[in-house]
Amino acid sequence: MRRLYLFLLLLSTAPRVFGQALGEITGEIRDASGGAVVGANITLIAPATGATRSTSSNDAGVFRFPALLPASYNLKVEMPGFRTAARSGIELQVQQIVRADFTLQVGEITQVVDVSGVAGLLNTEDSTVGTVVENRRIVELPLNGRNFLQLVSLTPNVSFGFSTAGTVESRQGGLRSQQNISIAGQRTAFNRFTLDGIENTDVNFLTYIFLPSIDALQEFKVQSGVFPAEFGRATGQVNVSTKSGTNQLHGALFEFIRNDKLDAKNYAFTQNRPRKDPFKLNQYGATVGGPVWLPKLVDGRNRLFFLSNFEGVRDRKQRQGIFNVPTSGMRDGDFSRNSNPIYDPATRISQGGIVTASPFPN
């Protein structure tokens, strides 16, 4: 039991390591005359987890909170001689820098000016061009096979789903060969995939390695342009961020079914309509997340969280085909009515580079 407690304590003190999935909130603190407010106390609060971070404005009145998980945040600015300023509902997305400026009004610190704000539509903090597909669209939009990469086609200047040239498709295996993505007109081999900032790119075919369940995703971002230094290579980036647990226990069960008994009949040009291809597909699983809690040992609220996700797939199907079969005459050895005669190789003659032969008689 003591070892378990030490292990959980180590987990609670270990930072959650991300890379390109992290974002940042920055801004300036100024007074009514436009002068910089130095030494203002800024507090950042994540309502979902109760986590807080604090910093102070520098000599230019600037503050910044780097390395933040994508989530919704609240900011509070306090300075003696000024009213407390607060802003709630700041949505931070994958690899985004949100600017939140404050203008303090003279007054008592107990007086609060609360502003509900959202991130600006124009990104002025870096030169990266990208589009975020948030959790609501990932979960609610119809996806054949529950593959979130189909949603990259929602972003501007992206082509998705075209065929693979050569023998690459047969060598990749699975569905990966069907996830061809062209970002900003580049080749499909010029993309890089990351999962929570960790490399998720197959070095052989430059497609993804692991495809997470959509119920475990927070959001993802398709990026192009001039990247920050943490992006090592490739002209297109697909940056995926997974969910984390919160102070509230949440869970979901799901199953998606496809069955040939629910499908329409095959269309055919003959009176004898062929029967439907046998097809049964079941995708099922569960997601649960919340604070880590062990009676009399660990209360993870505001500190330690978990998220668990499972998804299973059962795919059973058969293919039916229509083929030409030998006629009754062919079965008896009579090929005289065959549109492709059988030639006698002993009669082959080459004239001017053209080879001719005579068919077997009768």
C-alpha cells in the first residue's frame, strides 16, 4: 500500500509532457491613460480542473502564461489602487497564442470589472496559418468508420481522400493508405502527424501511426505556413490533442452498427437481382474520466486526473462478383464459336515484324 501511495504521489507531481499541443495566453496591463502597469498580479484559473497559475506584469506591463493545455480559462488582474479586472471564458485551442489585454480603472481593489471575452479572430502573435476542428464537430458530425481525419476536408486549402499511386497502398496495410491529405497544394508525403506533441508519423510512408478514438479527442489543428521552432519538418502539420480528466466524473458508452439487413438491395440491370453482400460492422467502446480518488489515500480533485478510453471493432463481410464461365460447347471441347479463336502455334509466320497464325480448324 505504501508503494502505491508513493507511485500516485509521483504521478501527481510529474508535469504532463506535451509539445506542440500546448498554447499560450499573453497580454498587456495598462491604466486609463495608456501607461504600463508594472507588478500587477495576474491569476489564471482553469474551471474544469481548478488549477491556478499566477504571474506578474513586467516593466512593459506585459504578462504571459506559456505551456497551457487547450481548455477554457478565466483571468483575474489585481493591483493596489485599481479595480480588480476579470475576464472569463477564454478559449485556448491547440498551439494557439491568445492575447488578452486589460485596462485598469482607478478604484478599490475589492471592486471588480468582469468582462466575458473570447479569442480574437485575427492571430497577431505568430505567422502560423491553421484551422482547429473542435470537439463538438469531431463527435457530432457523421464519420464513416469513426475516423476523425475525414474532417481535415473542413479546413481551407486541403484536399483529402484521393487515391494512392503505385504499390504504396498494398504495402501500408489497413486504412492508412486511404488517408491521403494534401495541405496547401503539397504532396501527401509532406505531412507530419503529432499526438499530444509526440511524434505520430510513420517514417516509411509519412502517414499516421496511431489513430485515437474520437471520444478521446479534445480537438485537432491542421497547420501550414511558417511554423514555430518546435515543428521540426514537413510543410503540413496535423496536430492532435486528447482530452484530460476534470473534477467531475464523466463517462459514455457507445456502439455504432452497420448491417446488410438494414441496407438497400443491390441495383442490377438483370431480372435476377443478386442478393446483398453479407456485411456486419460493430464499433463499440466506452470513455470515462475524472479525478483520481482512493479512500483515505488520494483525493485528486484540483490535482490529479485520469481519462480512459476503449474502442473495439468487429468487421465481417463478403464480396460477391460476376464472372464469365465456359459455355456447354466449351465444356465439350468445341471452341469454334468463341470470339477469341485458338491459334495453331505451328502456323506462326512473321512478316515485317507482324506475327500471324491460323486457327485450329473445326
